[in-house]
Amino acid sequence: MIDIWHRLPMRGKMLCLAALAAAIAAPLVADRYLLSVLILVFYFAYLGQAWNLLMGFAGQLSLGHALYLGLGAYTATALWTLFGIGPWIGVFIAIPVAAAAGMIVGWLGWRFAIEGVYFALLTIAFAEFTRIGFDHLQITGASAGLFLSVNSPGSDKWWNLGGGPLLYYYLALILAVAATLLVAWLRRSPLGYRWLAVREDPEAARAAGIDIFRAKMIAMLISASMTAVGGVFYGFYYRNLFPSQVFDIGRSIEIIMAPIIGGLGTVFGPLVGAILLTPLGESLTALMQHFGVNTPGAKSIFYGLTLMVIITLQPSGVWPWLARKLGLDRPRT
Amino acid sequence: MTALLSINGISKRFRGLAAVSRVSFDVSQGEIFAVIGPNGAGKTTLFNMIAGAIPPDEGTITFAGTRTDGLRSDQIARLGVGRTFQLVRPFPALTVEDNVIIGALMQTKTVRDAETIARDTLARLDLFDKRTQIASSLTLPDRKRLEVARALATGPKLLLLDEVMAGLRPTETDRIVATLRDLNRDGLTILLIEHVMRAVTALASRILVLHHGAAIAEGNPEQVLRDPAVVESYLGAESL
């Protein structure tokens, strides 16, 4: 970890510290609306990091991360509403549930050599039939949804993951920062190198003694676990869950936008992507509300257009380009 | 001398075509063993079976006392068999140094140690000054050297080289030959598949000649290269 810090050029260190200070101080000046946008920024940065581990580093395309998000959200929320088990304990049950799902998807795919686009289809399929399953699961409210009450005793306390926007803001910030540090550390770890090798050339990776199945499974394990934590946050922030929303493929696409725009396989890409994309998306929603336009799917079109522009102008994402402009791409040796 | 690698009657058929049929030979500890033969003779198939990329249909392969036929290529690599690919396969988007670090991580658990090994290996193969370059930006000779460096960084007991000299200029060939000879002097056993006879004669202590998947001659270079069957099938009469 210290090693990573030392590798950053001086300008990079200053920028990191300044950004972190600004993020910590933001609630002093931000109003409630701006704060809600910033919560989403860090939430998507966090989920982007989780997905980027699997796609950007290990090279495995998942278009079904809504599965782990939804399982995390439903597990923790159901534990609380049904058994009164709080989210801080619930998260440790949500993680293995989502991780197990990830292991099943990974095992089925990679054991039987389902690669690339076909693997992506498999991930979509799993998210879809889990959605259908939850649509009929009476105990969690089926398609009518699962709700967290806002006025039962203790529901507004931080230990039950309830309260005002400040709580969610700092929680999302901590998640995003912690995920970025974790990814930065993993990138420079033996495991990170193995992932890159698997991504770049599986056959050559094998020749370097790498068990590529194992490497991919570990990537999936970490990615699904992290996404489940994001799901717990989602459940207790929105306080209502519908299978048709949380397991939706649109949810999966939302997760992957920030890292693609920001830069696949980079440590700061998901962060930069979320900072750029989320406020733009939210402004669009606000503008449309202001002018009384109600076009469903406008946000998807906007995401699609943004993606096309970025892929055309900067195929490797905004961050690699930005890092060059800021002179941050040369690590000190 | 003890056999480090023992090949016993291995065969491989592709849809009825016998790519390799009942080939047997031993590679001794510390020697440089060359496999030559015309295109399509089954050299690369043989090589891929030793490296574990494809399983043999029959026969056994024993490396350092362990049966390796049927093992995965990564398991064989971890036993101490390093390999290069005929069509070079560096990790394209990574730096030269990161490529070799990945190899070195097979013999050490920390990235710091792997970096040290990688830098030593790169220095040995004249790539140290290019270590921060992206692998895909290298010239073909450099990429070939990078392949050797990555395989070498895994700390192999046996190095399998699949036509590393092909496409190189004579001066570049001589440089790699000198490097390989140095490595061999330090105790590395090398099995090479090669078309460039200049390199084979300079390096090999023994040669096996494959033709239509079968071994037609084996022995020291002087014997083998004068063998009439070898001359006819591969070298051509004019080479005499």
C-alpha cells in the first residue's frame, strides 16, 4: 500500500489529497440535492471498481452484476425485515450468498470453456432467472416488492443503516475510497499480475504456470462480494426493493458504464467515470423534469450516446488520457 | 548422465492424420537437444505435448521423475518446464518488465522479488533498457527475446524453445545463440525446435530429426547431418 503511494508522482499525491479533502468537506456546502447526486457518484464508483476487477483486470465480461447487487440487497433487507437482524451483521451473510452465486456462474462458465460473449450471456441469464424467481418469492414480497419501514423504532439509527443523507454520503465515500485502495493494492499484488496475464493471453498465462481457472474464480469471488456490499447499501438507501428493478439488466449496464467511460483496467477509471457520468445523467433527469418532458429510456439513450462518443474519441477511456494530460502516467522508479 | 525428460512412444493423430507417431527420446540434464525436420513434420505437435498444451493419444512423458502426460500446461510449467511460442505471445498491453514479472512470480511470492528476477533476466537478454516499453510496440526480434525472458524468469529446469530464431537476422541469431550457450553453461537444459541450421549446429549436443511424424535419425550433429535419410528428406543434397 505504501509502495503504491510512493510510486505516485508529487502532483498525483497532491491531487489525491485535495480530492479527498474536497469530498470530506463537500457536505458543508452541498445542498440536499447535490449531496444525493454525490452519493450516487460514489456508489457507482464503488460498484464500478468491483466490476472492473473482473472485466478490466481478469478480462471476463459480466453483464449480470445486478445478480450480486440484488442478492446482497435482498439478503440484508430480508434479514432485517423478517428476523430483525441488522445490516451490519446482515452484510456478512449477504456477501457469501452473492459470492456463492458468483462461484456457480464462474464454475459453470469457465469449467466448460464458455468464454467471452457466451460467458456474458450466461451472466445475463442468471440475473434474469433470479429476477423471475424473486418475482414469485412470497417471503420477500414477490413482485410487489420489499419495503423497509422508515418509522419503526430504531430504523433511523446508523447501526441499522438508517438516517439522513450525511450517513449515506460518508458511507458511499468510504466504500468508494476503500474499493479504490483495494484495487490499487491488488493491481500490484501477484494476484493482480496473474489476472492481467489471463486477460492478455490465457494460453501464455498457462505457460507461465498460472492456473487460469483459479485466477478467474478468485476475481469473481472478490467482485461478487464487493457488489453484494453495494447491494446492502442500495437496499438500505432506497428502502424499497423490486425484483424487476434490482435484478434488471439495466442495473447491470448502469454498473459497467463508469469503468468503461473512465478506463477499463485502470485503478482510477471507475472513479473518474462515475464523477463524469452520474452528474450528467442526473442533470438530464432534472432538466427533463424542469421542462415537463417525460420520455422513458432517455437516460439509456444518453448513456448510449456518451459511450459512442467516448469509444470514438478515447477508446481506452477518459482516465488514461487525463493522466497523460496531467502528467500522472509516469510512475517514479 | 540422467534423463531429465523422457519421451516414450508418444503419438498424436488429428482426424486420422498421424502428426506424431511413436516418438521416443531422452533429454539429459544439462544438454541442448534440438528437434529438426521439414515443415509439417510434427515438431510443434511434439513440443505442445511436452508442454501440456495438447495431450498425447498414447505414450508417456516423464519430466524429472514425474509423469506429465495428461497434466495441464500450467501444472507442467510449475514443475519446471518453461516454454516459448512459435508465434510470439507476449502480453501485448503490458510493459516488458510486467511481462517478465508475471513469469518470475512462479518462483517467488512477492512482487518485489519478482521485480529483481525480472530485471536480472531482462539484463541478460539485452532488454533492460526497453523494460518500460509496451510489449506490443517491440520489434519482432525483441518480442522473441521477451518470450525467452518470460520463460526464463519462471526459473525452469528445462527450457523449450519453439523456433525462436525464425525471422531473425544472422547477427541477431548469433546474439541469442550466445545467450543460450551462457544459460546452458549455468546448468539450464534446453530443448529447441529450429529451422535455422546455423543455430542448431552452434548449439545442439544432440539432434532428433522428425519426418512425417516419425523419428528418422537421432545422435550428435556430425552423425545426424551426414545421415543420407536426413539429407534427402530435409537438408537437401546441395547442403553437403
